[in-house]
Amino acid sequence: GRLAHALEACERAIAIDPAMRPAILLRSELARATPERNNVEDLRARIARDPHASDTMFLSYALGKELHELGLFDEAFAAFARGATARRRSLRYDVAMDEDKMRRIAAAFGSASRPSPQEPAGRHIFIIGLPRSGTTLTERILGGLPDVRSNNETNNFSSALLRHAPAVGGDVFERAAKADFAAVAREYEELAGGDDHPGAIIEKLPFNYLYVGAILRAFPHTPIVWVRRDPVDSCFAMFRTLFGAAYPFSYDFNELARYYAAYDRLMRHWTALFGERLIRVDYERLVAEPGTVAPWLADRCGLPWRESALDISRNSSASLTASAAQVRGGIYTSSSGISRNYGKHLAPLKEKLIANGIALA
């Protein structure tokens, strides 16, 4: 949370190596651009020197972020689009494989086990949803409650699941559905460090929406918090973010729309199977009414509420996500409806979402 010190470190790194593109992007992410203090001209000059360089994507996302904050939305979109195009060229990816994967998961986990009412409520809390949908904000609020620890984002559950799935007998999805779920639960408990912490433990990995069926077989009473955001805002938030190795579908509107539709189908499948065992949180309502939504969510997760949890800027635990700098500034509503600033530019995205069966408000 020491953003000023982090910014100074970025400036020193850039002074040592002016071509350190990740540090240049981080410099823009760490501070909000203002008319008095921004890096726009420096970024434009760097891009102009070599507009076709493979690492121009770092500069383009940095420029887009600052132009967005300055209200120059047409120029910001052009920068984001240039960065996304450069990033997409560097990837080998076929969205059809992800569409098929989610179809196979739904088929393999086509029924819901019924939890025994005698079993105790789970202390592991899973937070799922697409990236940039509010999962980090939700984690910071719940993580600010007494005796709650967040493990941030790990692959602990998928690792435990695959370790205890049969080695043969169908594809990986069929084998996962036949796993020894008691052993999966024991292994996950160990990987999550359950013996070291007696209270609740949060696992905030957006991609765990793929494992909802398996999670509820291993932990029938565990809270699964599903954070959902407006489809266009959600897709655009991903499009204007340069991720690491994950989320390769986020750099092209057609692939974004197809992936979002496949994700939506999978989440509707889980909702039909598990109903209220999935705790749905709408991002827009959470940021507009945190004093109402957050206590309700804590209660659904079996956690005692404290009003101080809403002051997420005081939560000093590390955040390793794309929202790491944003969550240091508290809860804000400025990202709700943000796509309205980009009307004509996002018309093709909206058309593709509708064509893929997504209803838009």
C-alpha cells in the first residue's frame, strides 16, 4: 500500500533503464493522471520513436489509462485498441477451445449433490467472477473482518482436485467429476494453510468459476461468492487491461463476446443446480450501497460484521491483482457505467454480445 514509495522505485528503475516497459506501465497505474501531473507526452514520444515495436503494448496501455483519467476518451480507446492488437498478435489462442471446455464442465457436473444439514458450515470462502468485476474489492471487504485471512489468488483447489482424480476413465472433465472429494477437501485444507489459521480463509481466484461443481462436492456448505458486473462494463474493463499470461480472450471484441457468452451459460448452469448456494453480488449495487450489501454478504458467509471493514484503504495486506493500486483508494462508484464514455467505440462489442445471446440493459 505504499504507493508513493512504489512510484519512486519505478522512476528510479526507468532512470537506470529507460526501456524498462513494465516499469513505465506500472508508473501510470500507481497514480491517477491529472492535468497538472501526468506522463502523456512522454508516453506519446516513446511510442512515436518506434510505433511497431513488440513491447509498444506496455506503452499503449499506460497511455490509454492516463488519457482515460484525463477524460480524453476517443484517444484513450485508440491507445487501448493499439495495445490489445499488439498483445493479441503475440498469443496463440482459440476461443473455441474455451467454449468447448465450459460445455464439457457443465456436462461432467450435470447434477448437484445435496449437503447434509448436520455438516458444519465451511470456513473456506471462494470468491469467483470474471477479472475486473469487483472480486478484489469483495475480498478486501471480507478480509477486513476479524479472524479472516485471504490467500489471494492460488491454484490450490485445482491442484488438489487433479491430484485426487482418477488417472484414466474419460477426459479430464469426466475424471475430475469422479475425484475422491473427501481427499480433495483434506488436501485443499493443507494447501490453504488451514492448520495455521483457525478462522475463515478466502480464496479469490476468478477462474474458480470453472470449478463450482467440484468445490461444492468437496465442501458442500462452503460459501461461494459470485461477483457479477454489467456485461459491457465487464468486457471493456478486461479489454483495457494488460494481463500477464491469463485471460487471452480479452484482447479482441469477437473473442471477448464469445467467451463472455460461454461463461454466462456456465454460470446459469451452476445457478440452476445450486441456487442460493451461490451468493450473487452485483458490483454496481455493492459500490453504490456498501453499507447494505457488505453486511448482508458477511452474514451469508457466516462472518460477524464490523463497519470498519468498509474502509478498505486501511487493509494493509498485499494484493497481487490488476486492481492492486485501485483498492488502496477506498470504495468508489466511478467505474459503474464507465463504458458509456466510449459509446461509438463499443458499439461493435455490444452487437457481438447480443449476437451471442447476452441481454444488455
